[in-house]
Amino acid sequence: MTSAKVLRYELQDLRRSRWMLGYALLLLLLTDALLRFGGGGPRAVLSLMNVVLVFVPLVSVVFGTMYLYGARDFIELLLAQPVGRGSLFAGLYAGLAAPLSLTFLLGVGSPFLWNAPADTPVGAPLMMLLAAGVLLTLVFTALAFLASLVFEDRAKGLGAAILAWLAATVLYDALIVLVATVSSDYPLELPLLGLTLLNPVDLGRVLLLLQFDTAALMGYTGAVFERFFGSVLGIAVASGALALWCAAPLALARRRFGRKDF
Amino acid sequence: MNSAVRSISPGDAPGTLALPRMAVAAEGLTKRFGRLEVLRGVDLAVRPGRVTALLGPNAAGKSTFLKLLLGLARPDGGSLTVCGTPVAAGPEYRMRIGYMPQQARFPENLTGREVVRLLRDLRGDEVPEDDELFGTFDLAREMDKPVRTLSGGTRQKLNAATAFMFRPSLLVLDEPTAGLDPIASGVLKEKIARTRDEGASVLLTSHVLSELDELADDVIFLLDGTVEFQGSLRRLREATAEPRLERAIARLMQRRRP
């Protein structure tokens, strides 16, 4: 009950946030442009994939962290009310993750409504794209909570958030390439598979690539994943790992929130 | 009640002041942040139906004590009860508390009305209400504007009005008059006195010692994480032979550092 009330106030607050409006508009324009000029539905979805994999985590983790530091005083006021910390935390997380996810769904999904390409169906890839985007939003919102609870200092927390994003999007790829080149004489499939499971953005990529049946063409990890698991099992494993990626930081943040001295 | 009042002095063992039930009672309360020992065994009692001023220099432990009282931080040791209920027993005791933080920073896109509704929702339906301050502060016209567009003073008025909103039996006011103009500040002080007369207990901090001469009944003076003095304002005056609180506090601090 408390969670629902906190969730509702946060929705009210974020609904009027200019940042959320900007996020929605940017996604809308990007998707619309890609659909109009990107040459056909499936190819547009493929280009969108990179937007989703890079941009959505960035916005979720940075906006989430900033929002939480900004709301710090109000959270303290809420903690001084007769509410338990657990339900307050649940409400706060849902109140941040839900509007970010909805904004993403609207921004990326709606241009497909009026730009629906007649010749090629985009249904399943689009659904997977939206699902991956929502999952990444949930994961990186959880990381934003963790960052803002671990670091008292706003600048440090924001730094940690950006570092997490950078690690997941850029540094991790570099690491995988490095591992692959340095040890190209050895059988690498299993270690690479393991490494992929450790990075939420890679997991999102694998999900999408498996869906597009272009896994073999699109990089090492995708190919390994498909060969090892096959499409269906691969998707299940990748989604499961992403869910874990959401649950683990969230559980840590929840624990921290419960014990923290504000 | 007055005989109980006199029995409270810094020398009293905390166990002897069990009756009547205190609005706030702390025994051997300790709290450290890292290596910093902020509270080192605080024994104090906030008597019901009185205005108690929690005073002390910077870093004496005032805010930390308020945080423990409000459940924002957990004590390391000792006990802390609000109207007889241990703070550690769960969040329900905060039903009785109306809290006014030093500076209100409400979510910027919400209106005053929405903030008020949220706070009311969180308490459930059957709470008594008191919207007097919304009227005397003339907040009606400001309630539908986003909080971010309100002036600092108006926000502070809203902050004060929400603390009194549920007729709490314990008011915790952190620098209540800071940021208010003299008129609003007068209104608030009057409200504090009236709420006290209706039976509520008030615990407040303030840097404006001169205004406490008329407002406070009791004084708790923290110094270096312990209670240096607690008792009625009159007793403080007698003990220090200073008629004004400001001088009396200065005298207390001198006594400590010869």
C-alpha cells in the first residue's frame, strides 16, 4: 500500500519532468528518422538496436542517479513518516523504473504505428527490441539506486554511475576483443560465454541478435551463444541472466537502504 | 506535573524519571559515524506537554539525535523511546510525530496540494487533521502551483503547516523559524505555544536563542555528545544566575572549558 502511494507521487512528479519529456522526444525523433530513412523495417530495428543498447542504459543510470540525489531530502522526510523502509524502497524503485520504461516504450514503439512497413513484418524483432530496452532500463535503474546509496557524495555517485555505463558499453567490448586476440590459440567459447553473461548490455545484444538470426554475422559473442544454446534456449538464458542482473543490484541496494544512516 | 519537573536534573539517574510517561526518553544513547563518536551516552527526557529546546554548539550531536529520534539513523547503543514505544520497534511510533525539517525540499514538479495528499495518504485515513496554519499562512493560493515556483519563505510555511497537519502528540521542529519573515515566524511561535497548551510536546532546535526565552519551557543542552544540562528554563537561569538564555548558555560553556 505504502509502495503504491509512493509510486503514484513519483509518477506525478516525473510525468511533468522536462528530462523525461526530452528523453521521449529524442527516442521518438530517432526512431522515426530511422524508420523513414533507414531503409525498411528490419534494418531500422537493427540500427535501433544500437541506440537501445547504448543510449537507454546511459539515460537510465544517469537520470536515475541524479533524480535520487535530488530527492534525498524528500526521501528523508518520507522516512520520518510512519512507513517502513522496505515498502518505501519498493515504491521509489517502481516509481523511477516504470516511467523510464514507459517513456522508452512510447518513444521507440509509437513511430512504428505510423511508419509500419507493409512489405516486411517487424513484429517479433520489435517486441524483442522493446523487451530488451525495458530490461536494460530495469537493470540500470537498479544500478542507479545502488550508486546513489553507496556514495554519500553526489559527484562520486554520478561518476560511479557513468563508469558502470562506460564499462558495460565500451570497456567490456574492448576487454573481450583483447581476450580473444591475446588467446586466439585456445578454445575460447566457454570463457567468452561466461564473460557475456557478466555484462547486461552484451546480454541485451545477444537477445536481439538471436532474434534476428544474424547472430553468426554480428560478432563473436552472439555466434558463440547461438552455437552453444541455440536460439530458444539462448534467449531464455540471456533473459534469465538479465533478470539476475536486475535482481542482484536491487537486492544490494535494498539491503543498503534498509540499514543506511541518512 | 511541576513537582516532576524539578526532579529532573543532569545529575539524576535516568531510571528515576520513569513517571509520567515521557514524550521522548533516551538512556545511554550512543552513535558513531566511522571513527567519530557523535553521541557518547545521552540520557535525556522530553517531558510531555512542554516546549523543549534542544541546544548545543555545532557538532554537539543535535542533528544526530533528531535523526535517531526520527528513525533516519539507528543508534549503536542505549535505548530511545517515543511516548513509551521503543524507536526500534518499527515505524508505527512515527504516527505520533510531526516533523519539520530545517529546509523543505519537496519534489519540484509536485504542487503543495499533492505533497500534502501524499503525506496524508501515508498515514492512513483516520488521522485527525489541523489545517489552521494553511489558513493563517494564506497558503490556499499557493497550493496548486508546482513547489519549485514557490519562494523559499512560502515553501517553509508549507513545511511548517504539514508538520502540524495531523495533530501529532510530538512535534519535532528543526530550526522552525529559519527562513520565515518576522510575521510568519510570530504566527508559528504562537501556534507552537498553543499546540503545547493543547497537550502536545514540542522538541525544537534553534540558533536564535533570544526567541527561546519566551517559547521554551525546558532546555536540553548538548555538548560534545553528552547532555550538559537539562531542566526547566527557570532552573537554568537560577543555576547560572543569568536571566537571559543566551548568557546562560554562554555560562554553561565557560564552565565546561575553564
